Amino acid sequence: MNLVLCLTEQCNLRCTYCYYKESQADRKTVMDDATLEQAIKIALDRTIFFRQSYLNITFFGGEPLLRRDAIYKGVEFAKAIVDDAMDKGKISKNFKLQFAVNTNATLFDDEFFDFCEREKFRIYLSLDGPEHHHDIARRTVNNTGSFKAIEKHIPRFVKLGAVALSTVTRAHVSTLFESVKWLHEQGFQSLTTSVDFDGKWSGEDFDKLALQYQKMADYWRECREKGDKFFLGTIHDKVKIRLINSRYRLYSCHVYNGAIGVATNGNMFPCTRFITSNPNTHYVQGNVFTGFDEAACDKIRVFLDNDKKECEGCDIRYRCCAHECACTSYYTTGTIEGVSPEVCTHERMLAEICDTLLEKMA
């Protein structure tokens, strides 16, 4: 089970492409200790219900390092209740409890690095590339670039095996490959890029992006041929799903029985991008204090069990985020059943590049 805890909707950045800029527009609410503890309890119970052997807890925001106190409390509380469940025979002694943090990295210091190292945290780091590329969209509340606050810590992020997450807007396209290569040269061995689908991508924009993806694919292949196991999720995932003849919903999608996203007010959602404390919202799966709304959960299960009618006959549908990913569908169309033409175009283009890459590697 993957538990994502939105500790705060507050953030010290105002990234232009933030997908929470509307659903968490006020940037005020924080999660109290009672909600934090109850969320961890209900996630462990759900893990036991599905007979799963691990619980991953990701501290999320907003910017979660604004709530370091809650991160420290959450780790200690989770370790205590997992130990208790083991003692009572509810879970195996081999049960794995793991922690992660999604962060913009601007608030790290030696103390928190030491904590992450001690607790074996997985760090997901929002870093788009070198300064001229990163600062295009990742701006502070005062509209200054955020790269300088991160730069000095890059060697330690690399040492801890942080995953670099880079977002691509139309303004980033021309320097995308350069930035991916730069990140790898800094020592990052795992990174992925994701597109900001804002409904404004033109055919010309996609042509530029295709050129960058082609360079990325060739670079990834060169790294692999040299024995460098560089993980570039943008290319790797498309290639692997084709090779193992699987689909995204089996390979990496965790909605329904694999993920719980908890908002600051305790409302539960099927995955990360749904999370909001707004009272009038969609796909609420229940609340940590009242339990799961199984009828609401069942709607997600139905999504997982059925293909979208618009995608019938498409030969890449099981490798396509427009068809497979509930999060992508929701944030681009407002519903998990929707299909964004923009995402569809992107996925066809990327699949073709990756298929050609496979032919070269055969």
C-alpha cells in the first residue's frame, strides 16, 4: 500500500504548472496530529485487508518540509504501530515499512539529510535541470528562481539516490534533452520527465518535443550499452511495458487497492493528483475518521476493470496514459473516464519513438 499524506497545502514556491494551483488555491490548511495518526492507522488496516506485505508512506504537500514536525511524528508513529501489529501476529516479521518525501528541495539542511539517511527515505526531488531551465517555471512566492537554494545540496541528493522529477512546459521544450543530460551528469541515476498538459500544445510544439525525446531515447540507449543502468522513466517505462507485454494499470498504477491519498482534512482519494481539502470535490473515497466509502471506491475499481470506449481498437491503449492513468485523465479532462486529445497525441508520438528504439536495440 502507498499512503500519500498531504501534510500541508502551504508552499514556498509558486510553480507555474502546479496542478494544485486551483484545487489548493488558498494554500492555508495543514494536517493536524490526530488526522496524521488516523491516516497511518487506516492505511495499515487497509494493507492488512488486502494482505499486502509493505506500506510506503510518502510525505507530500504543498511543501512537506514546512511541516518537519509532522514528518518526524509520522515516522515514529508508523514504526510503533507496525511493530505492534507484528507483535500481535497481524503482519509478517518480513513486512516492509518504507518512507519517502516529495519535495521542492529548497528547505533541506544537514539535519534533515541526516534524518533521511538514517530512516532510509526515498527522496523525490522536483528539479527540472540547470538554472536557466529550472527557473523558467519553479519560482518562489516573490517570483525569483529557486535553483540557487537547491544547487548546493545536489551532491548529497545524488548520494542518497534521490529521484529527479522534471516537468516539461511549452517553454521548456528546446532545452529538455540538454537538461536531462545535465541531471545525469550531476550523478542522478533515476529521473523522469512529465508534460504539463495545459490544452495549448500545438503541432509545432509536439514536433519540437519529439526531437527532444528522440535525443533522450538515443542517449538512454547509449548509456545502457555502456553498462550504465541509468533509469530514464520517460523512455524506460514505455519500452519495458512493450517488452513484458503488460499495461500501465498492472505495471505502475496503484488506484483502488494500492494507493490512498489523504488531504489535510482527512478526506481520502485514490491517488496523488486528486488530493484537496476543498469541500466540493470529486472522487472522495471516504475520510480517515469515518472509514472508506466502498461505493465510491467501487467506481475506481470499475475504471480499472474496463477499457475506455474512445480507445477501442487502439494498439497502444495499454501503454497510453490517456487510457490507463486515472490521475492523468482526471487532471486533463476533469473525469477519470475522459480522454484528452493532447495526451493521446503525446502518447502516440512517444510510443513510436520507443518502438523504433527497440528495433535498434534488437
